[in-house]
Amino acid sequence: MAAKILANLIIMGSGILARAVVQAYRQALTNAAKSGVAQETLQNAARRAGKVMTEQEARQILGVNEETAWEEIMKKYDVLFEKNAKNGSFYLQSKVHRAKECLESVYRGRGEGLPPN
């Protein structure tokens, strides 16, 4: 008899707890929608999904600075790309390639030291 009462209390208590959690979650969603947090979170997620490499990140990957000539950037790119092609990782090789593409667009935009096509 005591086991049956205890089982009923546990079941009722877990039901009450589940309803409270659902209600709190709904309230949190409502508050987020009112404050714009939900929209900001979605925008950040979309931005991260289509993240484009920044110029600073590209320079860091290739180990160059803003004063580096395009020819020097290409030399560093060739060395890093070949090292990763032989015994490196495809991931690093693709990062090196994306860094070169990023800096190529920066140099084309500036119109100075224009890389050859």
C-alpha cells in the first residue's frame, strides 16, 4: 500500500515538474522574442554558417603583414600549399587556399600590386 502511494506521488510530482519546465520554456521564448534576442541569435547563426575569412585571419594563416608584396604572399602560399599537399591535411591546405583567395580579393580591390589573372 505504501509503495502504491509513493509511486503515485512520484508520478504526480514528475507531471507537475514537466508542466513547469514546459511553461518556463514557453515564457523564455516569449521573452526572447520581445527583446529581440531570438532574432539576433538567428542572425549570428546565419553569419557563422556563411562565415567568410577576414583579411586579418588570412594574413595570419599565410604569415604576412599589410606591407607584404603580392609576390611574397604567393611564395608563402606555394610553400604552405605544397607542404600540406604532400604530408599535411586537406583542411589546412584548404585554409591556405582560402587565405590566398581572400588576400587576392583585397589586393584587387585596392588596385595596387594587382595579382596576375
